[in-house]
Amino acid sequence: MTASLHKTACPLCSRNCGITVEVEQGKLGKIRGDDAHPNTRGYMCQKAARLAYYQEHRERLREPLKRREDGSFEAISWEQALSEIAAKLSKIRDQHGGDAFAFVGGGGQGNHLGAVYSASQLCKAMGSRYIYNSLGQEKTPDFWLNGRLFGDQRCHTTEDVEHADFVLFIGCNPFQSHGIANARDTLRALRKSADRTMVVIDPRRTETAEQADVHLQLRPGTDAFLMAAMLAIMLRDGLLDREFIALHCTGFEQIEPLLAAVPIEDYVRRADVPLAEVEAVAQGFARAKSACVRIDLGIQHTLHTTLNGYLEKLLYLLTGNFGKRGGNNLHTFLLPILGHTDERVQKRGRPLKRTQYHQMFPIAGVLPPNILPDEILKAGEKRVRAVFVDSSNPLLTYADTDAYRRAFAALELLVTVDVAMTETARASHYVLPAASQFEKWEAAGFTFEFPDNFFHLRAPLLPATGDALPEAEIYTRLLEAMGLIPKSMPWLRRIARFEPGFTNHLVYLGALGVVLSRHRSWRDFAASILYRTLGPSLRNGAAAAAPLLPLAKMFVDRYGEAVARAGFDGPVWTRAAKLFAGILSSDSGLMISRHTHEEVWSLLATADRKVHLAIPEMLGDLAALQRESEPTPDEAYPFVLMAGERRSYNANQILRDPAWRKVDPDGALRIHPDDAAALSLHDGGLAQCESRRGRIVVSVSIDASVRRGVVSLPHGYGMEIETGQQIGPAINRLTASDDCDPFTKTPYHKHVRVALCAIQSDASAA
């Protein structure tokens, strides 16, 4: 049988590289980069080539499962599963109110189109605003700062690394984690150019640091001190762009005295890097024709989390490297990945809803997973009693595994929607099988490009495994079972089917508007109504893409000129239909907008279209740095563990089959040779790694890339495969829920205090 060639995307990280896949006899074959993809242009990393291990493995779910009293599972029908879940959800809502329900995940592991149907709709069905996901564990400090600086938490920034003369990578390793366009090609171009400078700030000499012009190997947890010192050097040397600040910013007069008071030499000493190199980096960045900053979890999961994000943004804002080619910029996006939830603003006369126990407010619409166990176990009668988990695995990937196990065991209802029998699925009352990324219509939602932005809708390559369903069908059926939307809307569906193409869907959209105005309770479930009515009329079964029509209209309404520059011109009222049609017909994705750099200022949401630099909470934290005492040695836990390192063969949790890894099968702990010798550890041997929360056994890799006193472990391991064997380090047995940023509750995964000791033999480890 001849293999067929299909175009799709890799779901392993936010880049969603375009790929071509050979399919033969229902299986994925050779995978290559897609030269026609408008963003990645044929690029992909080595991980994408191993995606068959995601699609085909023994833990794939094939049918709905219900947990028996003895903990085993029985297969049941979709009708039974959804009717029982609907009844239990309705009972909990009616007896205890919406606060008794929380949604975890949604849109994770590449399920971006499925997210349109899941968290928002089900939370509205339950009357809940409690959504917890990986963005809440990783990025909410960044979103909160964006809201303060730019006026809206959806004003998300990107960095133009490809065109910058000076690039500063702080707490990230794009060679392994990607996150920038065609990462390894871009890094290679940076390294080869004599006219460009690459600087890496990281406690480990990463693969990216190996290629850099300068590597500042700072002490873990001192990023805020180092960045404050760099800003103070720029101020001292007269290198801040005062003309840019006066034209585009407010509040600098409150920041300037704080930077002038920074004891530069003391802060650099605390970071334990050479002062002369720090001065050269600060001066080079400020003097560059164009410069940008790329950051990641290295500074977002460590001490001073939110302040780190503020100082990082000041680096490019105070030097005028914002709203320009080669700098940092805002961007647009088609899918509504983020929300805006400002805790200062009352809605309909009422303050923003906070959680019961921690009184935590949502940021960008999501809550930090660190607090969920307490909201289940410690909130009394107002506790969370039911949790829906979608494309997420909290019992492995969120901080404090033991706390999560206790909390989930106390729930009245736990439902997991996933493609595999994960650790969380095994703890659930019901497990619902979702179609894989290659068995359903999907979309690349993390399209954070500027000035040109793209969108990629991708068709299924394979039929669904067993009775698995796409999220659009699962949640629509659940809403129908709860009696919240009708099971049939023949009038609206008939209009969608027979509407003449020249009306550009205007008749359908008008009819939909009439229906939703008459039935206001249906508005919250418009995605599923679109799916049931417009969806069946779309080509090749692309029903799940139906909500993209109104999203395309909103995109055109806001960015009409940029959309026209991308080729969707003509009368304004036709552009949305043209854009929607283009998305449906493009196998490799397409450019949907072309902005100019001057238009960045129109993307700001502040009333004066200026950046509001003075954030009172951050000014207080910046001043408090000088009063912070230096850390004393911790004799009980002398090492700092950086948990969650990106490596050549670790990725998100969708790759559960350990056979996919070509190297590092055990997820070894990196440790400096001197530290290893002092503990009698040897390469390939075993060690016990213990924190105040728990302990695990790890394989040892002696590696001079880490500082003395620092060790690192990768994420993406710790799964318990069907044989009961645990593969690699389950790092969240070491992390604690309360070891986090006090303001945003973001975990300090990159600064976990641990102790190590050698294990003499495999037998003693067992």
C-alpha cells in the first residue's frame, strides 16, 4: 500500500512547527518539516520526528470508563457516562453552588481548538469561575504585569530575535526549549554574525550559553539583583532612552530614584558574576541599534518571580527597544487564549471573584494550580467538590504530588478527558477518551508573531481510536445532557446548509444573533451551537472549526487594515468570510495579518496609548531588595535544585512511551564534578534526592555545566506505565505547594532546596 502524505503540526511545544507526515496502513511514518508552512518554513526539531510514540502506545484510551468501588474500571457507553456525569454535576451545582466546581487544564498539550468548547462553557454551565491550568502555573505574573503596563492582560509581548543586533536570553535555553522562531537556525545565525551579540544569563552553561558571546552564570535566585544592577548601570552611564520614555511612557519619575539608589557592586556580588562583564552587557544592550529580551521559566519559577518579570520588561522599555524591528513588541492572536481579569476593577458593581481559602484572584482568567489542593481540603462547606481535568495531568505535572493525591481522593466527582490512561485518569471516577491531535480538527493557537501573524487549522490524518471523540463533541453532548442547549436546532442548521455563498455567512450570523437574543441562556454556549448548526456544512467534516467564523469577524473588526495587507482585501463586510474560507482551505496555514511596527501603539489598551511604568507593588518590591538579607547556608538541604530542565528528549506529557527517547532514558540529575566527588557519587550511579516535601531516587550525571551547589532534573518523566514501573524522576514529589511567589502563587521550581546522598547499589534503591 502506498503511503499518503499529509500536512499538520507538531503539538510538543508552543511553536507548533508545520510538518508533513507519511501515513501508511493507519500509522504515522516518516515526519519532515513542511516547507510551505508560512512561519516555520520547513524547520522542525528532532522531537517532532518521534511523534508516532504519542499516537500509538499501550495506554491509549479507547472507550469511556467508570471507576468501581474496588478502584478498577469498567467500560461504559458514552450515553451512560455523560448522563451520569451531567446528573452529578447538576446536583453538586444545585446543592453547593458554582464555587464547588473547578476546571483544570483545557487547551493543554496542543488542544487549542478543543479549548473553545471546554473550560469556558463548562464553567458557565456550573456557575463557576475557577479555571486552573499550566498558564496559571507558569505565566500569570507576566500577564498581570502586562495588564498594569499596557492596560490589558491580553497585551502579550513577543521578541524579534531574528532581527535584533543584541539579544539577551535570561533563564531560557532556546536550543532545547525553542520558543523563538526556528530556534536552532536563529541561534546559528546569531553566532555566525560578527555584527550581532548574544548574551545568556543562566545558572547552567546551557547549549544556548555555549554559543553565546557572553554567559553570566549567576547564582540561582539572584536574577532580580542582577537585572536591577544592569538598569542602574544604564542610568548611571546616561544610556536610558529619555526621549522614548517621555514620548511613550508615564511614571518614570517614580522609578528613577529607586534605580539611582541601587548598590550596583553589592547586587552584582550577590549574583556572583564579574562586575566588568555585567557593565559591558548593560552598556552593549543599551547602545545597540536594536535589542530584545527573551525570558522563560528560569526567571518565572524562581525567587522574586513577579519582580523578575517587571525588571525584564524595564530593560527593553527604558532603552527604547519596544515597538520596533529587532525589539520587543505586542502582537495579535485569533484564538482567545487569554482573558483579562483585573482584581482592582469591579464588574457589575461587584469585586472580582476570589477563591474561598486563599482569597486568590484569577489573572488572565486563570488561577494558579498551587492553591487547588487547599481549596479542596481546607475551604470547609465552600470547598471545591467536583473537578473536570482536560488534557492535563496534575498528579504528575503540578507542584506537590502528595497534596494533589490527598485532595483528589476527597472529591465527590473527578472526571478526566484525555487520550491516555494518565496518573490523574487512574484516580478519576470517570475517564473519557479524547481523539488524539492527529485524529481530529485542530489549530495552532499560540501564534504570537509580529508584525506578520499566521494561523494554522489542521485536518485529521487518522480515524479516531476506538470510541474516542473530539472535545467539541464531548462537551456539546455534555451540555445537551445537562439540558442547557437543545439537541437539535434544525432551522439554524438549515440556514447554514443552504445559505448562498455570496452572502458571506451574513444570513447565518444574523439568524444566530436572533436565536441568541431570544434565548439569552444559550449565549454562554455559542461555540457548541455553532458546532451543531454551522459545523455540519463545513468542508471535510471541519465542524469543530465553526467558532472560527465569529472569531474571524472580531479579528477583522479590530485589525481590518492588517488583515487586508495579508491579502484579504475588498469591502470590510467580506473580509471575515474570506479569512474564514482561507483558514479552512489552507493545509499549511496562512498569514492572517500584516502590521507595521508603528501600529504596536494601537495595540496598547491604556487610554493614553502609553506604557504605564509605575506599578506600586513592583516599586515596593524593588525598594525591598536592599533590605533583603543574604541567604544563609542550609545545612539540611545544601543544594539548589532547578526542576524542569528542557533537554533533547523530554517534552510535555503527551509522550508517555519511554521508548521515544534516544538518550537520557532515566532523566539523570546533573551535578558538578566537585560536588559529586564530595558525596562519592559516580556517573551513572544512583542517589537519593530529598527535599522537605519528599524524596526520590535519581540517576547521576556528572556535568560541569552546572554551578557548584546546584543540581538539575528534567520535566516530562515520572510516568507510571501500565506495568507499574515509574520512568525517571517524578520531580513534583519534591516540590511544595507553599514554596511559591507570595503574590501570584507561582511555584519556585527553579529554586528547590534539596539534600543528596549516594545509594550504593540497585538493590538498596529498590
